[in-house]
Amino acid sequence: MRVTKTYLGLALLLTGLLLLSGCSGGDSEAAQAAAEPQIIAVADGERLQSAFTDNRLPGMKGIAQNESLQLYVDEATAGIAVLNRASGDIWRSNPAEPDADTLATGTNKDMLSSQVRMSFYNNLGQVSTVNTYTDSVLNQQMKYEGLPDGLRVSYQFGTNKKSMDDMPKRIAKERLEEMVLSKLDKAGQRAIRIAYTEDKDAPFYTRNDSALQGLQLERALKAFEEAGYTSEDLEQDIADNSLDQPKPTPRMFNLTIEYTLDGDNLLVRVPSSEIRYPGDYPINAISVLDFFGAGGTDEEGSLLVPDGSGALIHFNNGKTAYPAYRQAVYGTDNTTNSSLTYSLDETVRLPVFGILKEGRAMLGMIEQGAAVASVTADISGKINSYNYVYPSFIVVNKDDITLNADGAVRTLPKFQEAATSSDFVIRYAFLAGEEASYAGMASSYRQSLIDREQLAASQELAPDAQSPFYLQLVGGIPKLKHRLGIPYEALEPLTTFEEAQTIVEALQEREVDRIKLQYAGWFNEGLDHKVPDKVKVDGALGGKRGMQELATFLESRGVELYPDTALLMANRKQGFRVSKEASRMLSEAPAELYPMNQALNRRDRDRNPAYVVSPTKVPGYVESLLKGLAPYPSSGISLRDLADQVNSDMRKNRQIDRTQSEGVSVEALERISASQDNVMAQGGNAYALPYVTDITHAPLSSSRFKLEDEEIPFYQMVVRGSIDYTGTPYNLSTHTNASQYVLKSLEYGSHVYFTWIYQSGHKVKDTEFDYLYAVNYEQWLDTAAQMYGEVNEALSKVAGQRLSDHEKLADGVFKSIYENGVYFIVNYNREPVTAEGRRIEAESYAIGGESS
């Protein structure tokens, strides 16, 4: 059962995107999207009236309430608090006593009272940071407006006052004396001579920055103004002396944050239309409510981070030598990443985070802007005394362009043309009692997705249904061959359609029956196929007739067939017009992705790259693919990248940012889902969950960053019971033995998965597919049958059941409880353990519960 929506038309969506991005074209790039900042003062807003109070929140006014929650605000600091009326728990946006933190100093202490932090670039690409407390609240540059169920707070960061940058870093001696000093009285001359030091070795004066503080800076600026020194004069001095100095533009910014009570949730919105900045200072990123619910040194609890399957960072864990946790939601944007390094980190699939405390918990769910979001978490003892987790959002991306003229090399910043088009919205849920656990948080998120039709409520499975066996077969690969000494590329068949039948028969003879066959490398010249603007079944595998015969055979055997395709990456140049169809990086170069060199653990520029497909081309590929698949009966389709990655297109005047690209993928998934009974997809990003029935390469671990303390099956607790899933194929995974893989399958509710070919592994030697060296099916048949039999016997007891609870009983010992009461206790250790009164052998498990 899939959640479906009305298909509105991919072409219409893309036309709108191009019109929007095209409007921002021009030479000034980031400035195109910048709306002029507005002057804001407290007096401009409303005088808030307190509708209710609570003696635990002195100085705070009750602004809005419903049956579940009350919202309070501190007018002096713009901090908010949420009261859970059922439990009496209070959640504050900022620590109650920030001044009591003896560890935090300077800006780090100010941040404890801030609601938003904003980083921005100057015209040299250098980054500076402002926050709502230091740069807005202390200057009384904010205003309040009541909303029907909440509050809107508007901030002005910075002022239009002149700064040190309005004076040249260096100026010719003659010019300073004639243009400035000669026109000033003695007081003015003294101010300038304090501000500048004469260079004894050259006819110049150099700005004395250390002396330009407070009153002395004001005097120097006044002297320049009285001398008639203008911004044009400054620009000339910057140019004449080749100064590394930003153009003096008032650094003022505007941002609005809205707090709305929505049932038992708090909705926090940063409207993109209210983000304003001067064109010379584009905003890089904003972080929202960094210290909402932060835990102090005297509290016990954990931070939930969405690393892979999920992980916990315990409060005050003492790991102060390790860096903060930070990961981008949905992984890397291949259009903005030019690094050759290859990361083995798990990907963030779900845009969530949270805080667990004794008897209470808070879950944050990013509802809009997830594609440009990152989640950051850190512990006490570094820059402050708190444990905290929060989201941040990219507004404008930057890249560095290197210019080389006559041997002179210069690097200049290149900014994204238009700011991210999406609002940034986070939904906060507040849990108490038995729900205050990571299992309760997963249940809350799952229900939120179901309520918003972003996840099916359940699967249509019979009780005790067999566990699926996922099998990827690789049809063919392109391989360099020689004829009469002349090299040429041809398709090397690894598994023909007839050979695929042989493999299926061998599996079914070993009582592996519920097979989901993912057939990769079957069309358009193999595994790294040409883009699917048309579909041509590879003749070396058996051609159209062979494909039809395979489909008929599998249908007669009760095997589900999922032809595999890539839509977001052009793995081959043939048939793909790189100049017109590839996404562009900010440098205007086509976005390339080189294959990984296993030996060097980095990308190999000596091999042929794949290209990132522009989102504008995806709708056409989808239609061509569906048309090409129509003649072949199948159970569904397998999508290699549509649920696995999100890439922007920075093409000049036709920009598609990452949130817009996510929208294109959603429309494509909706179109495919409407035409297919089943959709299998790799990765399983959150936006794909309404449309897929099966997920491969689902995260079955975290990245195990040093700051983390536990990895948990949070992802599985959200999707199980709605979607079937499996991890990496066992024979391509890092599992050291079959027992470990079986234990992980039971603990995480995951199914068995293998990648096979019919031919011997030597066929892939000296090719770009040498990672398939150990996937000959005959090597794995008996092992696979044995593993499947064991996993199927256990998981058939929990078919279609949610993973409702999970607990670490001891090191290497975990208990997973399913919705119907069946539980598995798994022991990863190499020696027996006793858990809950039961002896569990080494690398083994115990089953219990109502239906066991």
C-alpha cells in the first residue's frame, strides 16, 4: 500500500522553477536575491499583553495556548518557553541563567541568549557571524507581532553606522596630507595621526587598527567626514593600492522567526521572504534555536542525531577533545562538492534530531528546507556548559574560482545567484513519561509522517508472511577489448536473461521462495548505462525477447522483477550532451563525479567521470523510461539514485537550488509510483517514503563518530511496518561473518540481500567494476540459503510489524521488541552472555514474546 497524491505535471513544475530562477539572472549574482534590509526598532512592533503567567517563568508573558501547550516570551531577550500542560514540563529556547555559565565567554556567552545565528560573506568570500542577542536584542532592534496561535519576532542585525572598513588600510602619504590632514583642525589632525602610522621605508600611511577602538574610532571617522573624504575616494585608494579590503557597505540584515502552537507541537518558521541582506554581504547560513532544550552539566540525558540509522550522544560524556557532530541532511550535493576525497560516513536519511532527559524528551522534525539543512550537536565542557543539538540552513552557497593570467594567480569568490527559495520550518514535539525515549520519539515522528500522508500507515501482509530475499543481478558491464590490436569498448555479459533463470531455479531448489529480483545493467549498454532518454535492452544479454521470456518465467515462479535504473547521474557521455544536460557548479563547470579508487580511498581522476544530470532533464527521462518498460511485465521498478541523492543546478540564470531539486524528485517519484505497483529504491531519503514499497541500502548503522556513544535503529523504528527494507548486500558489506549479519537483521528488522553475477569474477578484472570480484553466485548459494532460512524463520513472526522498542542490555547485547510482542535478544559477543535470565550463546540470539 502506498500513499499517493495528485500528479500535477512535472513540466509545469520545472517551468515554474526556471521562471523563478531566471528572474534572478544578471552579473551581480547573490545581490539579485537580496532585498534591501529595513530599519527595525522595538517601538515599531506591538506591546505584548500577557494573557497568562506562570511563577516558574518570571518575567515571561503568556502569549498563546491550546489544550496541550502554552507559549511564553521574554520581551527583553526575545527568548521563548513552551509549557507542556499535561506533564508540567517547561522547554526553554535558551538557558534560564546564561550568566551563571563560567566556561562560556565573549560571543559564546552571548550565544546562550540568542535565538538565531547568521553567517555571511563579504565580497572577498570571508565569513563573519552575527546573532540575535549581540547584534539585535542589545540594540533594541527587534519587534513583536501577535499571531492567532503564536508570535512573530522580526530582527535587524547590524546598523548603518560607519566602521573601520570605511577608512583605507593604506594610503599614499601625499594623498592623505593633501586630501585629509590639510583640511582639518588640530583635533582632527591628531585623530588621523593616531589612526595611521607613517611608513618610514615608503611614502605611505598604514591604518593602526589596534588604536581604533570606541571613541578613537568615532573621532577618526568624523575627521575623514569633515575633510570631505567620500566612498568614491575610498574605492580609488583600495584600487590604487590593491588593498585586500572589503567594499564598505552597511552590514544590515533582517530575519523573522514565527512561533505557532499546532496541537501538541510547536511550529517554528523562518520565512524566506523575510530574509534580507545587502548584495555585498550574502548570507551563507542561519542556525535556529541552538540551545532549545539544552541540558546542563547537572542533568542526565542524551542528544539524538540522525547519523545513518541513528545515534545517541550522552550528556557530559567528557569527549571534549573530539569535534562537534555535524552532518548535512541527505548527504552531499554533488553540484557544490568538488572534493576528490571519498567519505564512508553514513548518510542522514531522516531530517530529525532530539533531546532526551529524565522523564521527558523533545523531538525536532525539519518539515521545510531539509535539503539545505544540517544538524549540529555538541557536549558541555568545550565552549560552554551545555549539551545541545540544532538545525542550520544554507541560504547562499559559495565556491572559489581561480584565475591565472600571465602567471599571476588570483582566487575570487563566486556566489549562488539566488538565495534558497524555501522557508525553513521545524516542528517540535514534546514527550513525557513512557514516551520520553528514542522509541517514543521514533513513534512520534512516524505518526507525524502518517498524519501528513508522508508514510503509509501499514503494509498489506498476511500474518507470518515470509521474509523477502533481495537479490541484485548484474546483467552486463562495458569493458575495453581488443581486436587485431585495436582497442574498443563492448558489453561484457555477466548474467544473461537465461542465466538469471538458472540462478532463480537454484535458489528455489534451496527453499528460497519470496525473491525480489533487482536486475541491474540490463539496458542502454550495461550497469553504467546511458541516460534513459530511450530504452534499448542489451542484445548481449538476450535482447527484447530474452527480457520478455525472463519476465514471463519469473511471473510463473512467483518472483518479483524490478528492472534497475539511474535517473540523476549520467554514467556515460554517449548520448548525453554535457554542455546542455549536466548540472553546473558555481564555477560554471559541469558537475562531475569520478569513480572511487579502492586502494587509495579517494576519487580517481584518471578514470571517466559520471555527470550530475540537471533536474530539468529528469521529467523527460522518467517518461521515456516508463514507456520503454511498458512491453515487459514486471512487479515494479528499482531506482538507483532518485531516493538516494539530491543535487542542485547552479547554471547561470537558470538556477535550481537543492530544495527545488528535491521537489523535482518528489514529482518524479509520484509519477513513477502512479504507474508501478511497487517501487524499490536505494537509500530511502525521507521525501521518498510516501512512494516506495522497498528500500535497499537502508542505513543499518551510524558513522560511529567519536563523539557518539550509541547507535540505534531509529530509522527502522520509523519505517518498519510500512516499508520493507534491507541494507548493503552481505557479500559487498563489511560484516566479518554470516552470524553478525543475521543478528543485525533480527535486531533491525532487515531482510537478506545479495549481489550476484553468473560468470566468474575474472570477467570484471581490470575494469571499473572490479569491486564485483567476489559475487559469483555459485560461491554464495548455500550460504545465502542458510542465512535466509534462519532470518526468515525469525522475521516471519513479525511480518509487517513495527519495531516498537529497542534497548541496550549490555555491551554487544541488544533487545528489539516488535509491535506484536515478539522480541529478539541478540548477542554480538564472542562469548555467551546471560540476559534477562536467559543464556545466549556467542554470536547468537534468543526469541520470546507473545507469538514466538
